[in-house]
Amino acid sequence: MFFNVVLVCFYVACIVVLLPFPCMPYGLRASMLRAVHTGKPLSEDVKGKERSKAVMVLGSMSRRSGQLSSLLSQYCRSPPPPLAEAAIRMGLAELLYTSTPTHAVCRETVEAFKIVGRKGSADRQVKLVNGVLRRHLREPGTLPPPPAHPSP
């Protein structure tokens, strides 16, 4: 009996202590989303493999911005709010140009958006981000060809 009470208290303490801190993927995506939305560099606390993956996704967003804009216009009737647009672009870039599992990209992008977005007012925007990414998985849009590089 005493052991069960101690075990329950331990689990509750772990949940209370660990719950406020997002796991690394959400934190990494939140840092990436902040960097894209504010135009500031990626924070210095992102290092190693996480940093290289973040740089790859952010680079893909930059290099393929025309293709991502075309996809975004296929999925949205009107331009989404800036932070939601940044999250959608980040999710689409990761879905298209990395081998990360699709369900993980959708969920983690939405969770990162919830971390970075304003409380309360972002509920519709969360649904928009989730809906566009899930729609892309169901109905992949047509990608325009990448721009041709001029020959020297």
C-alpha cells in the first residue's frame, strides 16, 4: 500500500516537473519557426545534428520558396497570417525535402506553432496549419519545376 502511494506521488511529480518543458523536436521546430517569422538567426543553443537538420530545412525553405508559394496558393484561398504561413512553409519543406515521417512532421509543426503562437487567438490558425499539411498528404499539389540556373 505504502509503495503504491509513493509510486503514484512519483509519477505525479514527474508529470508536473516535465510537462511545462517541450521535448526537443517541438523546441527545435519552435526555434526554427521563431527564426523564420522574425528574420533573426537560429538561436545558438541549437547545436549538433539538430542544428544541421534545422539549417537543411530552413535552406530548403529559402531555395524553394517559389515552389512552396505555389503549393500554398493551391491549398489556401487567401494568404494565411504570417506566423501560420511560416509554419506551413516549414512543414511543407520538411515533408517534401526530408525523409522525416509524415505524421511526425505534421504533429510537431502544429505543436511548435502552438508554442510560438499567441494563446487563444491562434486556435483557428492551428487548425489551418494542421489542415493544410494534412491536405498536402492526402492530395499532393503539383510542384512547379525549380528555376533554371543561368549558365555562366
